[in-house]
Amino acid sequence: MTSSERGSARTLVILGGADGAVSTYERARELGFRTICVDVRLGAPGVAFADEFLQVSVRAPEQIAAALDGRPDIAGVLCPASDVGLPTLAWLTRHWGLPDPLPEYAVQASTDKSVFRALCDHLGLPGYRSVAGRPGPELVNAAQQLRFPTLVKPVDSSGSRGVVSCSGPGRLAKAFTESLAFSPSGRLVVEEHLDGTHYTIEALVVDGRIVFHAVTERTLTPPPFFVTSSHLLPGELPADAELRLIEALDLICAELGYRTGPLTLDAVLGRDGQLYLIEMGARMGGNGLAEAIQHCYGADLIAAGIAAATGDAVELDLHAAKPTLVHILASDRGGHLSRVDGVEDVRTMPGVVGLHLFADEGSYVKPYEQAGYKLGYVVLTARSVPEVLAAENEVRGTLKFLLHEQDMAVPLP
């Protein structure tokens, strides 16, 4: 399908309507695109921001194509903030003849942690021991050879779903059972736990080159869930680790054949000074990262990702880094949300540049055991890191989520 055949109207098919995709719907509209939200959930947050809603699973490319058959206005397909729809994105871009279809190897490395681990080993990047497979005696025997504690993860989940800390070999069977519930393929990976500082890397690839990357220092909730609670930008890496990171990103994209599009990775700077890449996604990250990066660097990664998906020129307008922080709003317990106090006070605070709430009064909120259970997030900027951290503390003291069951504000992570 050529650009002339698509006509003047331009529509983006966006796979998934989760909270992490909302900013993509909003920015697409600002850029003049219509959007179609593909999700099985009628109540998904993105539905309210889309021009059309297609109630189909993001795992069903043939059904999506059939429902949109004959549409000349489809300009691109996006899958922000989740790896689940990446196989469908790759299928649809080929089916519709869209620019830069996602290579199959990039899909596999994004949706199977063991594939990405093998890729890093193949490229000679810093590694740590891990084993993968279907739960059973063979995987137990292999995992027992690792150094404990370990982390047990589904090979094919994201957002900290199914990540289970395992303190010793005797707890492997229980950890397998807990983690397996979150794996569509029924396969797990067991990794030696890395002690160090956690980071997220957001990058943009154009014509096979890394044209931009940002590093965030990531704070996690305590064990056993390890869910992201904040991102601080710019993340500071030692100079040698920064150089090795850029080299590693180039190597990964070349090996995957990944020519144009967004890239998100999690990493740990170990106590040995090595930067260990943990997992990747050939997509934009969630948790308000695109918004934070734009405030920090001026880089509009959502607009750049849309341009990459539609074959338009990718442009970035950068400025000097400004300390920026994303704070995730969440509850440490379940219950029905009675009300939220302090919203307008937070919106008018100096340094608050974005406040997004995803829970309605009366709705049931879940304890923050995975990224999808967040209540919202706030983005803050300031002239210095101490100032942005002080602003974060002020938000924590002002914004209160009250549950019916306790009639008190729940602690924020």
C-alpha cells in the first residue's frame, strides 16, 4: 500500500489501550492523526482517547487485518509500552506494506528474555548466568547450579508480572508455580540476582544508527515484586560504562537487523563497574518516560516513533538536560477508592509538569505488585536533582488516595 493509495486521511493502529499508551493517543491527535485502539477490554484507558475502538486481542493479527480490510487510511502501526503486541505489529506492517517492518529476530529478543540473553552472550556483552525452559526436573537441576538468590521470570511477560525472588534451591518449585501463571508460552527463565544500580535506557534508531538515547536511574519497590516506583533523569553512568553502552546498542541493532524505531532496555550497573543489559523491547517504554524525556532533553520520542512508523522524516529538537523525575502513584493494599485529596494542590505546585490519574472514585485498586496496577504518575522538573527530589517529597505529602475499607490514605511506594 503506497502513501498515495492511503489517501489524505492518516490513521494509526495502536495495539493496546493500557495506561502507558495514553500519551501516544494524545500526541497522535495533536499531530493530526486519527487513531484506532485495539484492545479486548472495553474499559481500557486508551479507549477514551482514540477515535475508533476495535475490540480484538492484540495477539490476533489476522482478525485485526480482516476488521480493517480495505481501509486506505492506515498509515502506521504502533505498540507502545508493551511487548505483547510486537508479533502482531510485525505481521501487520508486512501485510499492509508499511515502512520498516520489524525484523523477526527483534520480535523474538523483545518477547523472550532467554533470546535476548543469548544475543548478549553471542555479542560478548557483560553477562550473568541464567537458565530457561519449561518447569520440570530438568529446569530445576539446571537452576540449582546457579548462585542464589535468583529471580524467576516468565520469558514472555513485561511490567514485572510474574517476577519471583527465590532465596534458595528448595524454593524453586514454589517460585516456578507462581511465575508460570504469567507466561502465555509456559516457559520460565531463572537468573542470578544482580546487585547494583538499576537503569532504563530509551533509544531511537534511524537507518541503523542510534541517533538518541537517554538513561534513567530507576528505583524499584522492595522484594518480592521489584516494580518500578520512579525514574530520575538524566541517569548518571560512569564515562566508560556510557561508552560501552553506546557500542552495545549499535551491536544489538546491527545483529537484530533493526533499522528504524524506538528501543527500550533495562540494565543494572553492577558493583564490579560492568553495565549488564537485562531485557529489551523494540518499542517505547511506559511509565511516563516519553513525557519525562521530552521535558529533560526536548526529545519528542512519541512524535519520532510515529514518524518512524509512517515513513516520515524523524526530527529531534534537543536542549541541555534538565533534572526530571517520574514518580509512580500506587497503593500498597487493595480496596475501593473513596476519593483522592490534594489533586489541584499538586497540579499547581512549582515543578509539576504532568499529573496523570488512572483510577476513578469507587473503583477497586490493587496493591502495586505489577506495573499495570499503578494509580497514575506525576512528572516533575527542577533546576537541580536535590530540588526535584524535594518536589517529589512534597507531592507524596500532599496527594492522598483514600480507600473505603480503611478510611485512611494508603502509603505511596
